[in-house]
Amino acid sequence: MYNVIMKTNQLYEFIWMSRPLMQAAEACVEEGLAGTGLTVRMRAILEMLHTHGDMTVPDIATKLSIQRQYVQLMVTEPLASGFTAQRPNPRHIRSLLLTLTEQCRDLIEDVIAKEMNLMNTLSTGFDDAEVTTALKLIQAVTERLKATTGDNT
């Protein structure tokens, strides 16, 4: 019984540690964006387009697991700044595709490369099995919590 209580308490702490983890990660991302003209929200949109190619707002929302309405607000910044452009979507007349501009492609590649260098530094001292286990755990806990609330995002 003690082991069950301990596991439950550790899982509870694990979930609550996700907030300071995300705050620390966002602060690092924000620091890495200094001088680029990008915000953390813009960077998220640009990474999606860099990784997956041209996308619609609903596609981005699905990949980021956030509401479409929020993504719609997020895409206005990179559009207004000239980092992205819109083009017709052959699959859906009213849902335009967002695309990276040429000037932005090099910028987001540089930002991602710097972040990967940071990840390489952070990974020192963790073995592959620890990282794999941590990733599996966070994915499983996220899915179980979403299933509990019926969240499909």
C-alpha cells in the first residue's frame, strides 16, 4: 500500500512540475529569440510551418493541441510582420494555407538550431533510457488526463 501512495504522490508532483518546467522552457525560448523580432507565440507558428510545410489554422491547432480560435489570434503576428503569408488552399476555399516567407525560413532554422544546441547541452548526464521513459510518461499522463475530461485536442 505504501508503494501505491508513494507512486500516486510522485505522479501528482510530476504533473504539478509541468508548470515550472514550461515556464523555464518559455523563458529560455524567449531569451533565444532576443533580437529576432519573434515572440514565443510567433516562433511556435513558424516551427509548425517549418516542420510540416504549409498548413491551415485548424491543422496548426491540431498539431499544437490548442483551440483553433487561439491559433487564429496567434497567426496574426507573423502575418503582420511578414514572416508568413497566406495562399489559396486547393482543398478548402475558405481555409487559407499559411506559408513561411523566404526571409523567415533562414531565421526559424537558425532559432531551431540554437535550441537544439541547448537541448544537447541539457541532455548531458541523462541516459537514453531516462529520456525515453520521461517522454513516454508525459505522453501517457497527458492522454489519460485528456481522456478524463473528454478533451480531443
